[in-house]
Amino acid sequence: MSLPAPGLADGDGEMKNCYSIRGEARYGALAYKHIVIVTNRCDITLQCEVWTDVDPSPRQSVVVEPQGTAEVLVRAVSPARAFKAFGECKK
């Protein structure tokens, strides 16, 4: 299941258009894995922090290369597939 979430910017209007953040629940071994996916649409490297409504802390850090995508495993074992993904990215 994939749930889109808006990216939050650091005040720079252009940053809002540089990335998107979504969550995906993948089933396996009798449980769901909660994965946050960050897509970078710009030609700069982004430093991002991601979290979910299920696991708001600690925030997970990830570097996303220009025009790249990165996945972060936020929860390895969950009985539920529904969650909301959040994140913030900076240059």
C-alpha cells in the first residue's frame, strides 16, 4: 500500500518542488515493513529526515542523490499496513 505525503521545505519555495515523500507497506514474514521513499527531482544532493505517524521518533536520516530515489526502513515488523509518511529535506 502506498500513501503519498507532502514534503516540507526549509522555507525555500524551490525546495518544495525538488522532492516527494511517500510510504509503502511491504508484506513478508507474517508482518508488514514500513518503508519511506524519498524521490529527488532536482540536480542537487538532498539531506533528508523521515518519520511516520507510527514512529515519529527517532527521525531517520537519508542522503538522496540528484535525480535519485532512496528508501528507508522505518519499521521492520508491523501488524498494520496503514501509516502516514513524513519528511523534510535540505540542500
